[in-house]
Amino acid sequence: MPDRVSQNIEGRIEEEAARWVARLQSADATDQDRQKFQLWLDRDAAHQAAYDEFKNLWADLKDVPIPSDRLKKLRMSRRAATSSIVSIGIIAILSVTLYRMGFVDHMRADYYTVVGEVRSVTLADGSRVDLNTDSAIIVRYSQGERKIQLLRGEAFFNVARNPERPFTVDDSSLKATALGTQYSVSAASDDSLGAVRVEHGRVEVTSRQDQVVLEAGDAANLTAKGAFAVTKADVANETAWRTGKLVFSSQPLHEVLATLERYRRGRIVVLDNAAADQQVSGIFDLKDTDQALRVLEESLPVSVTHLTGLMVVVRSR
């Protein structure tokens, strides 16, 4: 099973386990809750291991020191203390969920897009930014520089030339500086590190460990060691999302599905390597990912099953 699929499944199990810990330690947990929990445990041995890990984590919170004046104000009974610990767990889960869904970045951003949305923005200096799905940026202009902080997602920049005010995009893992050019920057995420693709002009890309100058048609992907792997790329096709299209050329199905997943709520899970490795070429409308899934099922030896509105399973047939 591909690493990405394994990570998706592990992440889902961890989230479910954390929710069960919080629910069962709540004072209003019911017998029905406990029955559903037992059914969940019985479905997979990994569920018990994940639940035990999170239960121990929650228990450890009891040992966190609290100032004496705070204790006096709270005057909590043992039961109230347990409820507070559960509340901390729930807040932690909600915080992670809200971050993954982009709410935190959206609140910080000057401009953002939600899942499935592509948006074009013209900045004060005339530069244009195309924001890909689930992306967010902060704009910080001064007399001496034009700085964009890419909080999440991907953005394509058509930069208005001004040599006296360098245009820099920073995603915390890399910086891309250009003078009058067109290029895209992808922020680091759970699935990949930062990347830069240049359509026109030249871009200087730096990280803590490396520095390269990219020409038109170059792509630089940040590696785990902090260096850049520079290759040639079809930038127009790879950034076709700007025109509402997704273009694939002899790409494995698991990569295609990972891209489609970015434009829809929920997850797409591939159950076997034979399906994951199928080669795909085609052009799809990013606003209709269900249609893309139907085309893939019709043209490849795979079946596509919509388990819920938020879960799609793909397997060989």
C-alpha cells in the first residue's frame, strides 16, 4: 500500500481514537456510546493500540502543574478536574482539526481560497496572484520590499517589475525572490516540502541549506536535507489549475487522486498497489471531481466506491 495511503489511514485512526477517549471520559457518556466504542475496537487491532496511546496521553495531563492561586479559584472536585482534562483533550482535537481545515490560516490571511476554489487577486503594485485551492497569503509591502507570506497551498505570481522593491515569497521553509517574472510557489505540507516552478524570467530560491537561481521551465523541490532538487517541468500544464483545468501526463493514479482530493472535501483512499500504479493521462475540470472519478473508473481497470459524502475508495477490479 502506498505510503500516502498508510499515512491517511493512520491519521484517521488517531483522530477517531482521540475522539473516543474524550467521549468516554465525559460525564455524559452513555451505554450506547460504549457499545459503539466496542464495535469500533473490534474492527481493527490498530484501534486498540491507538486508543491506549491517547488514553495514556490524556492521563498524563493530570500531572501538569497548576499555580496554587489558580487552584483556589477553581476549587474543583475530582470529577470537575476530570471534566477539565477531557475538555483540554477536546480543545486539542478541535485545534488540530481547525488548523487542518484552514480556519487558522484563513483568519490570519489577507487573501485565501477554500477547498475547490481558485481565485485571482491584483495587488497594490499591479502584481497578480492566482491562488490555488485551499491556499492563503499575507501581503506585506514596504518602501524597500514586497513580501508575500504563503501560509498554505499554492500560488502563482505574475510580478510587476520594480528593481528597487524586490518581490519575495516566503513559506517558512524557502524564499523565492524575483524581478519581473511569473512563477508558482507551493507551501510545505504534511505530504510534501516546498516547491517553486518558473514559467518566465528568473527566480532566486533560498533555504537554510541551499541557494539556486531558476530559469524559465525549471522546477525546484525542497528535499528533507534542505537542498533543492532542480528539474525541468511543463509549468503551464502543472499550473493549469489557473484556468480551471487539471492536466496529467502518464502519472500514476495515486498521484492523480491525491491532486483531485485537494479540490474536494474528504478523502480518496486507494486500497491496492495495482490500482495505485495505473498510468493516467488526461485533462479534467477541477470544479467537477466526481466527473473525473467517473472517467477514471470507465477508462481504467478500477472501481470507485463512494462510501459517504466524505470518503471514496478506489480498488482494482
